[in-house]
Amino acid sequence: FFSTVCAMGLLKVDVVSGSGIADIDRGFAGKSDPYVVVVVEGQTQKTRTISESLNPVWEESFEFTVNNPETESINFLCWDGESHRTDSIIACATVSLNSLKQGEEQRMDLKLLRPGPEGCGSGTLTVNLTAVDFSGLMAEVKRLGEIEGRLNEEVNQLKEIEGNLKEEVGQLKEVETKLNADVEALGTEVAELKEIEGSLKEEVG
């Protein structure tokens, strides 16, 4: 049933700009130096770092392959680049791909949330998402869905046949029980007839 080649979709991601990015360098020299890491199905790409800006403009484009836009999401991680210590994550946002339409660019202003239980807002990230080519992928998903539907139908038919067979087996067992009872009754009658036959022979003798 299944093809040996997995259809792939192509997704274009434009990381445009950020607004009101949290200043996590407060208390240190300068402001945050933000850059964005984009993650799709284990594929990772990132923008350049914009020095000391809480309203950075990147205008960078990336492409990703997608296996199933119906279930997959795209993650945006905004980091603060550091030259003398480990980079720190500022905030993140996640978008499901199931709302994208073939060939249509969708601009989104994503609310960035700080990591942790508080999940407080940390500015806005503006991106453009385009399903460059989901046609082959969606055709494959549709084909697999049709196959799944046929298999489910066959399973239901087999279950119905199984139910009918069980019913017939039950009926046959009832017939078998009745026949055994009849055989037992006939055996009793035969024994009685033999007993009568014996008595008659004694009387004749």
C-alpha cells in the first residue's frame, strides 16, 4: 500500500523584526543583543545578532522541509547574544503549521513569552510564513488517509464476519447439545426395549 519515497513539503520562514524585546542585560552594560533561532522538525537555523536593540530588524529568510503540516509546529527562540558569557534565552513563541495555505504568505505578530512558570510577555516577533510547496505532501497525506479509511472499513467487515461466525458457532453448539440429549434419550429407550425383549423371551420360554 505505502510508497517507499516520503513526500516532503517546503516551508519558507521570514524572520522580519522584533518589538519590545525584554532587556535581560539590565544591570549590565548596554541592552539585549537579540537573535532568533528557528526550529522545525529538528531542523535549526538562526538569524544574525543585532547589538543592543530592543526593537531589532532582521529581515532574514530560511527554508525548511516539512513532513506533516497537519501536526507539526514551528518554534521561535529569541536569545541574547553574549561575548563574555553564555548566551541567555529571552523568550519564545510557537505556531502550528496547519493553518497555512499553499502559496499564500501569512504575516504573524507573535507574542513572545518568557520561559518558566510565569510565562510573562516579552515583546512581539513579526514573521512571514509561506507554504511554498505542500501539494505533493498533502496529496500523500490524503492518499494515506484514504488507505487508512479502507483498512478501517475492512477491519469492521472482518469484525462483523467474526460476530456472525461466533453466532453460528453458538447455534451449532445448541444443536450439538440437543443431539447429545436425543442420543442419550434414544440410548435409554433402547435399554428399556432390550429389557422388555428379555422379559418376553423369558415368558415365551
